[in-house]
Amino acid sequence: MSLSEDETRQRLKAAVHYTVARMCQKMGEEQSREFSRQAVAAIAETAFRQCDIFAKDLEAFAKHAKRCTVSAEDVKLLARRSTALSVHIQKKSEEVEQEQKAFKKKRKSKESDQSKE
């Protein structure tokens, strides 16, 4: 059973709306505020459109670099106009890089231990 692009888009929109509503509810409880349904819908629509723009930009960056896959460098390039987002993405990128190095080192050590046996 395959979904058409329109059905998939509608399901994604519904998921974004649901998530935004939950986040607004949580933030509203923390701040003793309420969000109207119209406000939640407007935030959800804005978030969905922004994600759509981001996806298209990321595809264009990868295509420009003659790649089929979006890389971390493309994401960093996308975030360049937002200082806070750029710093956050850079930190996360460094964390992932450190984890990958540690994993490779651990794997290499394990392989050398097995070859000694």
C-alpha cells in the first residue's frame, strides 16, 4: 500500500500540527498561558513551510556539490544565518564526530584483541 505524495504531505502536516500543539500546551502550562487554536495552527503552518524551505535548500546544496546525499556541511551552511542555531549545530556536529572517533577506536581495539587470540 503506497501513499500518494499528497497523502504523505497531509500526514506530515498533521504530525507537525500535533507536535506543535503538544509543545504549546507544555509551554503554556509552564508559563501559565494558553494558546488559541488559531495560534497553534499558525505556528504549525509556519513550521511546516519553513521545514519545506529547509528541505529544498538542503537538496540544492547537495546537488550543487554534485552529491546525492545531504551532509552535515549542508546543514551547517543552511544554519549560517542564525547564530544560535549555527552554534548549536556546530556543537552537535562536534559531539557526533567525537562519538564516532571513540566508536572506531573501540572497534579497532576489539579487532586487534581478537587477532591476537
